[in-house]
Amino acid sequence: MASQSAIKLTKLVERFELEVLNEFELDGQDYLAALPADMDEDDPDFGIILLKIMEENGEELFGSIDDDDELDKVYNYYMEEIFADEDEGSDGGAEE
């Protein structure tokens, strides 16, 4: 899996950078969650980008998740993981 904290993607002629938030595996498939690094947070298109991580000829590639059911499943899994991490950290580490 990619170990970078930022990646550059090229789509046709348009280039953009992503800030990698997390990489995770779900049902044997690797995924990447990222945010646009070169977009203002107030832009209506700003938001989490979920990509499939694939390997072709030994090269790591990132692809869109074209199946709506798969995208929903990946999004829901990722959001559950984020909120689970927040819940674990919200007790301040205090144990009684």
C-alpha cells in the first residue's frame, strides 16, 4: 500500500493533489481515503475521496469505486472507523 502522506493524480489533463487520511482493507480489497490538498475547504466539491488501490504490472494504481453498493459499503465502513476512533479517545484515558 502507499506509504505517502500526499499523492498526485492525473485525470486527463487535470492534475490534483490529495492528502492521504487513511489506507484500509475491506473484504480483501485495499482502499484509500483522502482529501483534496489543493482545494479550499469552503468549496462545495471539497470532501472525502475514496479510491480503490490496485496493482497492475507491479505498479500501484488508484481507481474510482464505480459500483454504488460498493461505494456505500466502503463509505459506511470508513465513517464507522472514524467515529470508533473518536469514541476511544473521548474518555480522556481515565479508567475507574
